[in-house]
Amino acid sequence: MTQPIFLIGPRGCGKTTVGLELARLCQSEFVDTDHWLQTQAGQSIADIVEQEGWESFRARETATLEAVTAGSGIIATGGGIILSAYNRQFMREKGIVIYLCAPVPVLVERLEASPEEGQRPTLTGKPISEEVSAVLAERDALYREAAHHVVDASLAPEDVVQNIVAALHLACAS
């Protein structure tokens, strides 16, 4: 692997889970931009947004994306990273972008099964199923615009990883 693989998609699509497994299988480094940003900032995304606002968080998110893209590896991005045209173009030019696509009911089920309270503030203030539906309706076209490949993320993580390996013709261990 000579360039980074960016995993994009909404909350609950499995970017971190799939990314960790793909990195293990391909013996590559793994970075989660949300975790990296929170570690660097010394505070949660919710705290950053509360104290500085969404615009400041999005600027930090772009700086994080640039910082972690130095080498090759697997990079799981925050769900809203594609809201910036700059970020979409940056990822397409610097690596391979995989959209982990899953239907709203699957995303809602996953988010309800393991909520990450406090990590990410609500985007709409609506119940989770309404929020996921609204956010996906707003962002799906942007995910698709950024992506080189769209992969069905409603499958088990191991199957999603195998589909990515097959789509990219990666030489990874099995």
C-alpha cells in the first residue's frame, strides 16, 4: 500500500471497527481522526463544539486530516469531514476514499447498541432515528462525490474488510 485509504461515512457505519481490522490484516498503521483530534486537543469533540462552535471544530478537523495523511495507512474520518469541499478533494488526491454505506435502520441499530455519549454532540437535536435519516439525506451525495469506491457496510465487519481488499486488489494477509 503506497497511499492512505480514507474511510468515510456516517456515524455507525463502522469506520473505526473496519479500519482497525483492515489495518491489522494489511499490517498497516491505523488512525481515527476523531480520536487523534481529541487527544491533541485534550478534550472531547462535544467540549470543543460547546466552547468554540462547529466552525472551529471543522477547522481543527481539516488540520487533523492534513496532519495524519503524511504516510500511508488506514484513516477513519469523522462523519462530517466531507462537508468541506477542500477535505473531499484533499482525500481524493492524496489517497483512496472508501464510502462505508449503510441504510438508516442499520446505522440507528448500531448507534443505539453502543452509544458514544458525549463524544459527539447531537447535530439536529432530534431523536436518533430522525437525526440519522436527516444527516444521511444531507450527506450521502457528498460521501459519494468524495469516494473512489462505495462498499456495503451493513455486512459483518470481516465481510466489509474482505470487500475492500477485493475492490482495491490489496495484497494483505488472510
